[in-house]
Amino acid sequence: VIALLCKGHILVEDVPGIGKTTLAKALAQSLGCSFGRIQFTPDLMPGDVLGVNFFNQKSGEFEFRPGPIFSQIVLSDEINRATPRTQSALLEAMQERQTTIDGVTRPLDEPFLVLATENPIEMEGTFPLPEAQLDRFMVRVKIGYPTEAEESAILLRFERDTVLPPLEAVTSETELRQMQDGVTSVRVDETVRSYIVAVAQATRNHDGLALGASPRAALALYKTSQARAALDGRDFVTPDDVKHLAAPVLAHRMILTSNSRLRGHTTEQVLGEVLSTVPVPIER
């Protein structure tokens, strides 16, 4: 929801069977938005994502058949199974909210959200996402396994049917756009803004990282902190907002050094070290 309010995109990285696809469908239905699903495979072509121009024999003219990217909520299932050429077809759509096909640029509908999934365990037949595309995802989330009580509730909920029941929309496109505009008015004090910059700078100078957070990553941390404050009913951002969102916003954009990987470190652990060393602004 935070990524949606910030007009960002989401990468869900977790094992199969925990409800990633169900989550995307439920989100689209709850927002009353159009939903498109792309099942990424090695033989998927960019035209299968963006759409194609075909010759209509009846009219004698070329017509454009839009692909699933022309939906408001787009589920890119197992995105790392497609070739880099097909993966790159999403870059323009995710960053500029438009697609260019055969020299013609077409805008995408707002709101527009790409929710991509990938399986971190099974690496056979996959193509790791390049850094340029990982940087386009505002947040990376991991759902994790449910608790014993939650899993029991899942069994009861889908006892008779495994299909997601229809959900009623709880908001409209107009309300959602108003909320997106309202998030940008949340106040970020100069000390908090300096704290965000200091965290980003520290990742670029850490010995355990070969690549730190980019300026786009710092901007994403800034915007998501505003959204978290708004969801909490506040009109100002606190350092706790920044620390809470640092891992889902920054960790997937950073690259470990070879020594850090050999020692079994993760980007989340290195980021924790960074947060523990950067002084936190306090109220005077």
C-alpha cells in the first residue's frame, strides 16, 4: 500500500505457494482497478508484454492490439524466468508510465502498479534481474510463511473452493489519486532529510558493499517515509519511519563485495550495520 501511494512498484521475493498471485488479484479488486497478469517464461517476447501492430484484412489498415501491460495493476509472475530482452520491455513502462512500440508512444492508465514476483530458491532456467531493473522497484517485500493460526484459517477459508472470491472495491481511482497527492504534502524536517541522505551516503562508503544506494533509492526512501507517516495519521516524518523502511527500500538495490558473500552476509545485515552507525536526529 505504501508503494501504491508513492506511485512505486513492488518486487515480491518468496517461495511458491504463499499467496503472491492472490495478493495481487485481491489488491486490484479492492481498488476497483483493471488487472493484467503476465506469466514470464524463457520464450516470452516483448510484444507479448507490450502489444503488437497487426494488419486487419477487413479494414486494410494496421491496428494496435494492446498487451497486458496496459492494465492498472500488472502482475509480472516469475519475472526472472524471462530473457533480459523481455525484462527490459518493462523499464520504460515502470519509470515513465508509457510504452513506445514501432515509434509510437502510448501513455499508460493511472494508477499504474507493477507487482513482480520471483522465487529466490529455484535458480535453474532463470535470468537474474539486472541492477537497472532492480532499481526501478520501489520496495522488495517477503511475505514469509503464515503462523499456525493463520495457516489454519487459510484451510478453512478455501475449504470449498481454491479460487479467490469476488471482492468489492473499497475506494475509487479518484480517491486513490487524491491520497497519492496528499502523501506528498507530509512534512519532512531538514534533520530527517539529512538523515536519509546520510544513510544513502554511508552505504556507498561501506567496506562490505560493492554498490551502495543510488539517488533514486534515497528518493524512494524519502517518499515511502512520507506514505508511512500518512498511514499512521501523522503529517510529519520521524526517523523511525526511515529506519522501518530502509531494508525493503534499499536492500535489493545494493551489491555485496565478494568477501561479504563468502562470509555469508546479506545486504539486510550490512544495512543494519549502516543504520547503527549513522547518528539518528533527536528532538531538541
